[in-house]
Amino acid sequence: QVQLVESGGGLVQVGGSLRLSCAASGSIFSLNMGWYRQAPGKQRELVAGITSGGSTNYVDSVKGRFTISRDNAKNTVYLQMNSLKPEDTAVYYCNAEEYSGRYLARVYWGQGTQVTVSS
């Protein structure tokens, strides 16, 4: 069982930056990690993901602005968010996926951190 705790959210002006952190209670070495977000009245969407091998993917709307990274030694995943826009306002959730072979065995979620971009 892995517990995820996000931090780093807050209020920022348009064009500003924030770095979100997700600290895990156990090893993330073999886990695929991701950041999701959910805005009011909208479905939760994948923002960025990073596999255990370090491959990354991003939703089109954040490409070139957001960077996901991981530090396995610290059991922490980061989301660097630059050039923030009002439409980035949402609750951001950390996600971890544990695979057993090719099968998704477990999914873990953090409690979320609010990001508000003001114009």
C-alpha cells in the first residue's frame, strides 16, 4: 500500500509558475506515476505521466509548459508548471499505478492540491 501526499498548490497569476510535489510513503521505483486534474464541472483528466522507465507523456494543452519528473531516491514525483493560464485552474491529483506483468494491479491516489490561476 502506498500513500501519496501532494503539495505545492496555491494561487498564482497568469504567466506564473508553480511546482507540485507528490511524496509517496513507499518506493515508487516500479510504479508508473501521473498527475491528473479536475476542474469544477469537468471530468478528471490526465495531465502528465511518467513511466517507471522515465518515459513521459502530456496532454496537448500543457505540452511545452509543464514538465513531469521523478526522483526515485526520494520517492517523489514533481510537476513543474510554467506559463500558467486560467484554464489550468483545477484540483491536481497525484496518481500511481502498480502493474503485475501487463496487468494493472493497483491504483493509488493522493488527496489533491488546489491550483488557482488568476487573471
